[in-house]
Amino acid sequence: MQKTKQLHPDAEPNTGGGTTAEPNATPAIPAADIDFMDVSKKVATTWLATPEITLVWKKSGDFDKQVQDLSLIISSRKATGSLRPGQSFTLKQVDKQIDTAVGEVKIYIKRKFKTAGAAAQFARYGIIKEGTQYRMSRDRNNRKEALKLMIDAIAADGFNNEEYGTAFWTDMQTNYSAALDAANNTTGAVSGKVATKNEQKKDIRKVLSSLLLVIKGNYPDDYRGVYRKWGWQKESY
């Protein structure tokens, strides 16, 4: 006996996915400092004016201060970092002067010790072989130390009054040490500020993530609009 196949024209087609999920509209928390600060400042201001929204572990006033502190840290890091190009340029210029002067000192050494014996004297002057050339080390910390050797050797071998003699190398040592120390101090300061900034951002990001959940829980029907009012204008950055 042939079975009758029942048709259900009004039935929804089975896509294998069950109920269609609502698209995720949770705003992204930006990574870039400028966007991160823009959102954080707007959220902090709105939270101060919306006391009914609370977090057990963070007060709105404390969060606002964190955001202000982070803004100062970012501004300070940028100001400190802006010194780097000028410091790098200064070091490059001094390096060029040193390289030129080392070439002249090698002539002094060859004149005194003859060409055959010159290479044996170079180490006393802080001159080493790098690749196929005799020069002061390209490593700047090593070069700083080599300048001390240069001054001592210049005096010991009687080159004090030469154009590239004691006066020149003493000035060069002073200038190079100052330039290198300034650059190193800037690098250290920037690194410290970046580390502090990243820690601050991590804590602020945790607050922002928590507020997104609280807002959605308190405004289940129109949380998207509330997000925008609080400062989350985008779903991606």
C-alpha cells in the first residue's frame, strides 16, 4: 500500500542552525591610543552623569581620574618621544666626525710606526677591525669607551698638538657622551611611559568591557542607542 506523503507548505525551511541568532552588535574597544582615549573620555564623562549605572569594584570618579591620568601619560610619552629624531641626528653627525678623525689618526700612527707596524698599535687607540676596515666600533656604547683609549694613546704617542690631537678628542668625548646619554635617557623614559600606559589601558579596558555588559543588562531593548550616547560610536575601529 502506497503511503501518502504529507506536505507542510507553511513550515520554515530547516537550515540546521535552529533559531537565527541576533547579530553581535557589541562595540569594539579601540586599540589605537587616540581612539581609545576618545571613547574612554566620553564614557567617563557619561558615567559620572549616570549614577544609576554602577560597578561593585570601580567607582565612576576613580575611573574618570584613571582616564585623565592616562591622557597625561600619553601626552608625556609623545613629548618625550619627539626628542628622538633630533638626538639621533646629533649622534649621526658626531659619528661622522669621529670616523673622519679616526682616518687622520691612522695616518699619524703609520707615520710614527711605519705602515707595517701601524695595525699593531690601533687597539691602543680604540680602533678595531670590523669586516675589512679598521675603525672605532659601530656599537655606540663601545665607541664611547674607545674614546677614552684614543685620548690616552694620543697623549702617549706625542700627538697632543695635532689637528686631531688631545683638544679635539677631549671635546669629542664630552659631546659624544652627552649625546649618547641623552638618547639613552630618552629611550629609557619612553619605554617606562609605554609600560605604564599599557598597564593603565589594560585596567581601563576592563572597566569599559564591564560597562558594556551592565548597560546591555539594564537596557535590553535599546542598548545599542545607549552605547552610542555613552561614546561607543563604532562596532569596529
